[in-house]
Amino acid sequence: MLGVRETLDAAALRQWGDLCVDRLSEHRDEINALNVFPVADSDTGTNLLITMRAAMDAAAVPDGAAPADPLTAMARAATAGACGNSGIILSQVLRGLSEAAGAAALTANTLRAALRRAAILVRESLSAPVDGTMLTVLEAAADRAADCAEDTLAAVATAAAEGAAKALGETPSQLGVLRAAGVVDAGARGLLVLLDALVQICTGRPPARPVYGRTDPRPARPARTASVVRECPVATVPGGPQYEVMYVIEATDRERIDALRAALAAIGDSVVVVGDGAATWSAHVHCADAGAAVEAGLAAGALRAIRIEGLVVDAAPAAGPADRGILAIATGPGAVRLFEDAGAVVLTGAVTADRLLDAIRAMPQREVLVLPNGALPAPDLVAIGVAARAARREVFMLPSLSMVQGLAALALHDSGSTAVDDALTMSQSSASTRWGAVRIAAERALTIVGTCAQGDGLGLVGHDVVVIDPEVRRAAGTLLDRMLGLGGELVTLLLGAAAPAGLADDLTAHITAEFPGVEVVIYDGGQAVDLVQIGVE
């Protein structure tokens, strides 16, 4: 048969991943409309798409230097970047593929083993597995793959997809909430999209599927609000979970992870705790006490990427223009003006958790997007979000770790969009902006790249020193080389109050000579510590 592949090498697996992103994008609205379990928040399609995009970002490296083992890179990135219950389960499907195939080509036998391993991983990760869900359909796909009499990759992939399609159609009979709503399971529908994409890569032809819509006239419930780190009020889930809490755990072990899973199950439901096969884990829970969920994670290891989302599933959609404001933390008169000119209320000076909470409460809008810009640690921001949920206020803590990331987020603010779309777009813009800074060493100190002397120029990527040079301008040039070595189209230079004269011109000339075509934007920030903050987009 023309176009049939017997194996999928690294390049073909990346093609499959790209096709999964395309197909999930096409079916996102369909999947979102099916979403009634475990919470009717209409975001399963979006969560799967965001998770798969995170996986593919790790599988593709600039200049074609893609990893030889894309499945492992995809699995680890999906675990760390998973959104929602469905996204975490998707990460384990990728992990199953990774553990079965590794860096070798995917074959009929490794696909069988991968689906079985993925089903085992997902079942082990759930505190209370439920029939009629994504797990059920994954296990059916693994069963059909194992039973396939033919020993070709195309045949096994097709058998798995057909088994999943049959099991998907049976989900309403297994889960009452699906039957009452007249839908199939949303996450399982997303899984079928991935399996159908695999069939298309193997055979050259996509399977024909119906549009899985509702079989009754009742409309889907409105989507919940969402953000990267935030809390919001919940008025319409009486007696049930009120928040979705997710975070990534590192510096832990299996015993503490098992204890975390039990602790989360004691305070909420929809508990999933999964690993990437290395040293990183991702946790998900729906609960009424977000603080307790975070505390349980802190007891298990080091947390990052904390996300808290209010489950507002029955609230009526807002009418009229968005009642939304932006609060940004900034230092330096020039930077303050930049944020104010873009429409933000700016908090300056020494910012404490109490000051930020008071500023949020003083905002007149119901929806508040906060750009912390690295002024406070994530646990403090979580606590502030919990305290600020009073008075039916929605607070979106966006993941800006520096002022250049905050400016990148603010550039994509759209007050005419919904709060969830606005927060998501701004968060993605901030997170995709690599940032660094050049400073003068205040004293002799040991860094990860060696010992610096007082007065040395330091180049930082994020909060880590990566360049030490007695000459500040040379340190800045070396830092730019390292940051732009990973690619970039736009460089933002935010000059500090103590920036040497001519530094901006020197750096612009360096970028133009070494990285032709890269655009440079220069602002006078006037911040005290950083001679220059650098953002690369």
C-alpha cells in the first residue's frame, strides 16, 4: 500500500507530534464542548493542545539539531508543561512510548508495549480510577493492539485506534454524567485524535470519524476562568471541589510521591500524580483548600510551575465590556512609565506580600491580571491569590519573572477577549521570552561558573550567573551570544540607571554584526540593580 510505513524513526515521530498538534487544534472546540467530567469546565481540548505543544517545543531545536530521542524529550516536557487532568494523562501516553521505544524506531511490537505501559502508568497515577474515561479508552486501545494478528506497525496502530473509537462510543453507558449530558468522554475523544494521527502517519490516510457532539439540546456549560498562577472566587460548586491545583515537583523520591498522592486524595478528588521517568513529577487535584494542596506538595519536594485555577462552572457569562485591570510591579522611572503607558497600574518601591495584596484589593475592576515581574516568590503569590479571592474578584498571577517578560506579556493584552484567553495569551508570551541581565558584582562570590571578584561584570540568564568578565561590555556581548545562540527574532534592552554610556549602541552593533535580521528595541528603564535587562523573543 502506497505510503505505509513499517517503522517510525525520529523524524517520523516528530511528524506525528506535529500532526497531533494540528489535529488537536482542529478538534479543540469539539472536545471542549464534550467536557462534563470530572468538572464541566469546557477546557479539555485546550489543555490537551497546550500540553502537546509543550511536548513538541522540546522535540524541535533551532537549525534542525533536533534530539535523536524525541519521545523522551516530548514525555519530559509534557510532564512538566501539562495542563489539566487530561494533559497529565497525555504526558504518560508519551512516556509509555518513550519507555518502550527509547531512541529506536517505533515498531509494531514497541507500539503494543508502549500502549500497555502507558495504561499501567495512568492507572497507577490515579487515586480513584473511573470507568468511561480516558483511561478506559487507553486500556481498550492497548487490548486491541495486543490482539492484532498482523505484525505491521500500520495494522497495530489501526487496531488500537479502532479499539479506542469503539470504547469511546461506550463511555456514556459507563459513566452516568456523560449519559445525562448526551456526550462521550472529552479526554478519551482527545486520545482518539492522537491515535488517528498515528494511523495517518503510518498509512498516509486519516480514519473517518463522526463529529462527537451532544445528543441532547442542552448547551454546554460556560468555560472556567484560567491562569498560570492564580486563585478566583467560586460560588457555584456547593459541597464540591472549588480549585484545580497543579504543580511540578522535583528533589523528591517515590515514597514521598506516594505520600503526596494519598494526602491530595484526602483533601480533594481528580488526583493524578505522574513522573517523567527521570526526576520530575507533576501533580493535579481538585479541592476546596488550594493552600493545603500546595503545602502537601512542599512536604514532598521542591515545587515550581504552581497553577491554581478556580472552577467556576455554573456562573453566567459576563455581559458587556471586560471589567479587567492590570497591576504590574516595576522599578525605575522609565520602566514605570512603560507599564503605565500600556495601561497598567504600577506598584513601585519595596514590594511585600501585604503591599501587593492591598494593591490588588484597591483595584476597581473585578478581574485583575498581575505582572509580578520577579518581585516575589511563587509561594507568596499563591498565598496572595488565596487572600484576594474575596468580593468575587478574579486574580490572574501571570508568570513574569522580570520586567522584560512583563513587557512582552503586556504587548499582547487584549481587553476585548475573554479573561481566560487574555491571561493565557499573555502568559505564553511571557513564558516564551528568554530573559537575562548584566550586573556588577558587589563582592567576591562563588557562582556556578566560578568565582567572581568585586566589580566584575556578571551575565545572568534568569537568576543564574553564566558569564563572568572584568569588562562589563564584554560580559554583555558574551551573554547576548549565549542567549541568541538558541534563536530569536526580537531583542529588548531595558537600560538601568547605571548603564555605561554607549552600552546600548555597542550591544546593538554587536547584535547586527553577529545576528543579522534580529530586531533590537531599546528602552530607558532606570532600574537600580541591572545595568541592562535583556529579553529575547
